[in-house]
Amino acid sequence: MPDNVELSPEEQELLRAVVRKRQPSTLWIVTAMKERPLTPAQRDNIRALLTDEMRESGSTSERGTALKALIDRLGRG
């Protein structure tokens, strides 16, 4: 099982904003990330939400670049 992912405050806020917008019922997962590792299914779900958001934002925009970096960090977790 992957280790906990340590995110910067900016990454945490971006993640919360995307999850709140796209799937608010799973916002508890973001909060729980500090105490326990994400399951593979949770990790895949969050990365899919971030990918959808990145596609809408445009991958070359500043937000898109930040989303791509966050997707990559969660993939390495």
C-alpha cells in the first residue's frame, strides 16, 4: 500500500477545491489523507477527478499545470 502523500498547502487547497466541485461526497477522503494512506481505488478516483478538471482548464494553463503536477504526485504516492 502506498505511503501517505504529503501535499503543500497550495496542493491541498487545489485538491479540496476540485473534489468539492466535482464530487463533494468524497471530500472526507481529502481530510483523511493525513491520517491514513489512500486506497488504490480512492487514489484512482481522485486522479480521475483531477484529470477531468485539467482537461476543462486546459493542460497548458497555470491551473492545468498545477493539476498535472498534483496528479503526478498522487500517482507516485
